[in-house]
Amino acid sequence: MKVEDFDYQLPKRLIAQTPLENRSDSRLLVLNKHHGEIKHDVFHALSNYLHQGDVLVFNNTSVIPARLLGVKEGTGASIEVLLLTQKNNDCWECLVKKAKKVKVGTVISFGEGLLKATCVEVKEEGLRDFKFTYDGLFYEILDQLGEMPLPPYITEKLEHPERYQTVYNKHKGSAAAPTAGLHFTNELLESLKSMGVELVYVTLHVGLGTFRPVSVDDVESHKMHEEYYHMPQETADILNQAKAHNRRIISVGTTSLRTLETILRDHPTFVEDSGFSDIFIYPGKEIKSSDGLITNFHLPKSTLLMLVSAMSSKKIIMDAYKEAIKEEYRFFSFGDSMFITNE
């Protein structure tokens, strides 16, 4: 299977640059994963495609202002650092621009010394481990000095940074938003609960595994970068009950799905669990955890598009993308949504 098989041509005008005024006003492409039938709707009509007893699984990670602009002590060279994964306390794995300038012992200063990072390990592909030093509370300083890490295809300024967060975000740690969840409002969540849909939460801190481009030709040769995940016992119990009674489990976003599949890869049933997942899902890999998937429209040749294709088939998904382009759906992080369903 070639990475080129997941390529498509997208007019630049269809890349959403800003979020809609109302989160749930985005369009919704409803796709039957077995036969490929398509229906066009709006996201706030999602309840029309759900039933009492369905379980929606959300990723409640919170995006941190993970992009830091600093200077290398001794030379004054500008260095950009993106926080990826907290290793322990004040040690973080980071992606560094101009990484060749950063060696073990290099000190980068942010905010005129308010925050400092010392390189403690050099890794491949621009990755470095840093030990951070500061006075006060780390996340308060990060809020002051950091920037929201918007994807490079978004070139317009985000006026309200909270729009790159889900309304249910809880646990700090992501370098990118779990974008499928951006369409939900508190009102929509309450209406789904009132009709008997169960809402449960997992955590996966979105990092390099989710957004790094594929650099190999063969899909099977790609290696995912590890990302931290956690499933609480309450979520595991509800999911096991749903499985036992043949009720649908629907993942909200690729990160939620990857968390569930990681659990079922390592255990016979859903259990409370934490760790670092490098699971890579593509066509041919069986999806055991979920009957449906709510997701955005993803970049060409991305691991996310490959995962979405595994929920159905490459042909059905690529045909649905052609239809979305023809109908001028908005693509990527601030774009429209797709519900891949078994009905």
C-alpha cells in the first residue's frame, strides 16, 4: 500500500482559515461505511443520526500554548521550540526549528530569562529533550510567553484562542486540538444526554504522532511517534456495558479512536489504563472498538486519512472526499465534519 494512494487535490480556498461563529453550524457529511451512501446535513442535526444507548467517546485533552520563541544564550540566535510531551516534572520532549544549533548543554532563554530550557538529550528529526527552569507556576508562565500552536496551513490570526479548544477540554498537554470535538457546543451535548446518548471521556495528548507528515513511500513502513493516553475506570465500565448489550460506540475524533484501539490491543476488554501509544491504523487493520467515527476532513497522505479509511475502505473514503470537494465543504482543523456510521 503506497502513501500516494491517499493523495487528493484540494483547492486552497477550501482550507478553513477561521472557525464559524457558532461551532455547531458546520456542515456534516453523513457516510454509510459499508455502502458509501452520502447525506449532507448540518452538525447541530447530529442527534438525527444517533439513538438512545449510543455511547460517544470524547478526548478531553486541553491544548497548551506550546509554541515558544526564544534566543540561544551565548549567540543570541532565534530558536523556536514546540512542546510535545512532558517526560517528568519539568522535562519535555520538544520539536525544534534550527535544531542543528541546539546540542546537549545549549540553553534557550524565553521572555528575557523568565523561562529557560537546557537541552539534556539530542534526538533525531529535530527532537530534543529540555529541562525547564523558572520561578512560579509553569503553566502560568507558559500562558504568558507561549503561543497557540496553530497548524501551518492556517495563516490568519485566531482572534479568540479558546476556539482552538473543545468546550469540554480538561487535562492540559496537547500541542494540537482534537479537532472533531470543536463542533460540539454545551447545548448540543446536553441535548444528546437528554435523548439517552451516553458521553464518556478519554485523554490523548495530541503530539507528533498525530500531525507529523508521512515521509516514507510504503504505508506499512511509517512509524508513529508516541503520545500519552489515559482511560478512566468509569469510561471502561460504560464501554464494556455497551459492548455487552450491542450498543453502538462512536469515537469523536481519530485520537479517541486510537486510544480505544490501544486499550483493546493490549487488553481483552476496556480497562483503566495509561501509557504512551504509537498505534498506527490503516486499511487492513481491524477496528475493534468503535462502530462509527465523527471526524474532520484530513490532509492528503496523512496518517489521519489512512485511519479514517480503515473505518470503511479507501475507495469509499476517497470518493466521499471527492464529493465533499465538489460540494465545497471546508477542510482541516476549522473545517466541516464527517460522520462515518454503520447505518
